[in-house]
Amino acid sequence: MWLFSFGILVFIISPFILLITFSRLISYRFKLVRFKPFLEFYQACYSDRYHWFSAVYCIAFIIFLSAKTSFLVQMMTLITVTTLVTLLKPYRSEWTNISDTFLVLNLVFVYALLYQQVTAQKP
């Protein structure tokens, strides 16, 4: 089963993350006429300088949802994403930046409370 998951990660998810991260560089080098409308729609909420920020979310949630990842690594991933959103302000709208910061911060608090309850129930 892990081999199937690894195959999906390597052959489907990783190329997508690389495509959205380096879309501008790749579009200058190769003609991506078929993917351009998809990439523009997918990255339309981000300002022009931060079109790569959607890849940060993909990588962060792959790390966060990994089965073998420790609680500390998951929390540091969420806190890093929150810090990046707060400092970089990648969205076009200021309200979107603020709401995204609070949503990810809310996820940090809920996950911390959930982890505290699970560890308190263990004998």
C-alpha cells in the first residue's frame, strides 16, 4: 500500500507542486498554452509576486497529513505557514490575508487542544 501512495506522490502530486511553483519560469521556457488558463484560475487570488504561494500550502499539508510526522513537526509546519501569510501577505485582498491568518491559527489551536486531550487519555 505504501508503494502505491509513494507512486501517487511522485508521479501525480510532485509534478503538480513543481508546476504551480515554477509556472512563470516554465511558461517562459515552454509553451504551456493548455495549462495557462488552469494556472491563472488556480492562482488568481494571489498577487502577482506570490503566485508560488499555493505550492507552500500543498507542501505544508502533505507534511501535516503525513502519518509518521511527529506532533512538533506538524505544529511547526502550521506555525510556519501562519508566519508566512502574516509577513508576506500573498493575497490580493487584505481581508483574505487576515482571514487566512486567523483560519490557520485556529487550526493550530484546535490541533493543540486535540493533541492535549488525546495524550491526557493515554494511561
